Amino acid sequence: MPAEPQRLGTEALADDAAPTGFAGSRAEDFPRLMVQVQAGDTSAYRYLLAAVLPLLRSLARRGLWRPEDAEDAVQEILLTLHRVRHTYDPDRPFLPWLFAIARRRIIDRQRQAGRSHRRETEFTAEHETFLSVATNSSAMEFDLGALQDAINALTPAERRALELLKLKELSLKEAAAISGMSVASLKVAAHRAVKRLRALLGPQGGAP
Amino acid sequence: MSETSKIVDDLVAELTPVRCLAPPALRATLWLAGAAVLGTAIALTIGHPAALGQRLASPAFAVEISATLLTGIAAVFAAFFLSVPDRPRLWALLPIVPLVVWLASSGSQCWHNLMVFGPSGASKDADHACLVFIVAVGVPLTLSLLIVLRRAAPLEPVQTALLAALGAGALGAFILQFFHPFDVTFLDLGFHLAGVGLLLVIAALLASFHTRIGRSP
């Protein structure tokens, strides 16, 4: 590493940017960096955080099964490190200090995750379907020809009422103003249209 | 940008210079020195040091009072060591030996009194003043310790607070001996233990409340 730590962008925080094997070659530089951090040196701080992040991630992923829990733990470790940075004694090694904090936060996260996993069950694809076979068929499988035939069987007034009230979701007043039909006749036409479609497409009708 | 990278950026932006915390042994010594000055002042102004001097001639009493003092010192040291992240958690066991000696020697004296004076000896001069004294001296000591320990980063706040309370309670019981011109009876011992127990409960509640509102590291 350079004698004067360079300012590193956030791209240095990505996993692949982490130098390999630095625990051996760079661990002895951490106490010096940490002294600079305690003195308020932001570039040393960015460099140090970038260097320890992959270590913290691997530690968290070993202790936490879900990747999002592990990342939450890493973030909590970083926040704790920031809050208690004055407790680091420069005469002592840095990594045991960091790992003591990390272990504590990972255990906290394990407890939290354990609690929420006991209370909550995640949805899977199976939970999002219904018992009826027909409801699980996708739109592509739907018989478009049957739908077209059913719509063609409607009168023009019924088709218009259906389009304005059900597809465009206009109010009765707005639909009446656009179509020139009265509110009462719109209501009747829409009701009849739905009834006829249901008869044509429903279980008694042609389509499933 | 990922959330973690954003946190790193925020932390870097918020960085301010901090003063490095002194080693726990030094901080514990300084706190104990302060407590010693206070204890000496109380003992010399309103205590009975002469009566204590006479009682010290008894080896059993000398063992008991030394164990009380050692329990207090050991518990305070353990609390300070536990309040920084990288010290071994085994420090928490430091006060156990003097604590056992203190309780055993106190208990054996009670037993001795019971044998010599009979059941009437058990309640001789016993009153709740001991309990009041230990709590009255122990609460300010515990609070001042907790405030000093908060400056550090107790990762196990409740355990640290319990050690602080044990230290303060034992030191309170030690100072009490300057006002206690007679041997400890069973009832006295009960009151002493109740006083220390009360401090432990107060400290544990304070620490867990502190943790629950998210103020501890």
C-alpha cells in the first residue's frame, strides 16, 4: 500500500476491488491508519473501511444464512465502528478490536433474524396460486377467440357501456356525457353486457 | 450505489477527530482513587476509625474486610475491562474469588456469633441502617461508574453494569465497616446482601433500558 493513502472512490468498496491476501500484508498498517482516523483523516478512513469491508462481509456471511441479513449486519458493524472509534487503543492490534465488535453485531443480527423467522413465513410461488385450476391458467392460455366471439355477441350499446364503465373505469355521469346515453340506460346496458359475457364465458358457457 | 457504499460515504463525511480512550486499567485506577478520597473523607469525618482499628486485631475480621475491599476493586476493574471491545470476557470472573471469601468469612462470623450469643445474638443491634447506608453510598458510586463506563463501548451493557454495581456495593459495604463497631450478624449480612442486590437490580434495569432505547453501542 502507498505510504500516504490515496482517496479511493466507492468503486474500491466492491468485493473484486479488495486486494487479495491483505490480511497478512496490510493488517500491520491498520493501527497506523486507525490513529489517522482518530485524528479525523477522511482519506485514511475511506481506505480503512474499503479494506475491512470484504473481511466483515465474509465474517457476516459465515454467521448469517440470508445474504440480506449478512449485509444488514455489515452495515451495523460499520455504524458501531464509527461510534466507538475512540475506544481503539493504538498500542494494540486492530483486527481483534474490530472482530469483537463484528461478532457482537452478528450475534445481535442472528437473534433478530431468529425472532422474525419464527414469526414470519416467506411467500413462495406455491403460496401465490389458488386452489381452483382455472384461476391458475395464465393469460396466454386464455381462449382469445372465445372472448372475441363473446364481445361480438354484445349489442353496440352494451359494448360501449362496458368499455366506458369497466375498461376505462369512468363514472356513470362521465360515461353518460361521452356516450350521450342516459345514466339509467348505461347501467342497464353494462349489467346486461356483464351478464351475457358471464353466460358465454363462464363454467356453463363455452370457455373454461 | 449500494446501501453499504452509501453508509461508508456518510461515515467518511461525518468523521470528526476523537480523543483516544485511556487504557481500562488506568481509567479504573483513576476512578478508584476518586472513590478512595470520597470514602476516606466520609470515614474520617463521621465514622469510627478507632473502633475499626480494634476490630482489625481479629484475623477473621481482617480477612473479611480485605475480601470486601478486594471484591469492590476487582469488580470495578472487571467492569472497565469489559467496557472496551477487545479485552477478554474472562475479566468478568475476576471478582468471584474475593466475593466468595467475603461471603464465606461474613457467614462464618455470623455463625460464630450465633453459637456464642445464642439466637439473641442474631438480632443484636441489627437494623436496616446498613441497607440504607449501602444503597445511599452505592447508588451515587454506581451511577458515576455507569456514566464513566458509557464513555467506552460496553458491548455487553448489562453484564458491565452488574459488575459496576457489585463493585460499588462492595465498596459501600467496605466503607460501612467504619460505621459498624460490631461483628456482622445474620440479619446484618442479610441487609448487606440486600443492599448489594438492590444495586445490581437498579444497574441491570438501567443498562437494559439504555440498550432498549438504542443508546448503547
